[in-house]
Amino acid sequence: MYPIAWAIVEQETTKSWEWFIGLLIKDLDIKNQGEGWVFISDQQKGLISS
């Protein structure tokens, strides 16, 4: 397990997660629907609707 990224956002929303995951997919050049990749979050509450 290696920490590979972190971000500071105004609120933890679906929109901010989509932005963050989109950047990971692009930067790590993930293909095939992410087969073989696992991401773990420390998210503890539900997402705020945006």
C-alpha cells in the first residue's frame, strides 16, 4: 500500500470526488475500467449533495 495522492477541497462532495478520481485516472493512465486498481479512502461520512 502506497499513498499516491491527496487533495484539499472546499467540501467533500460527489463533484469533488469525481474531479479527484478523474485526475487520478488521467495521471496514472488507468485503462480497462480500472481493472487491477484499488483505491481506499478515509471517508467516514456520507457525501454532501452538490
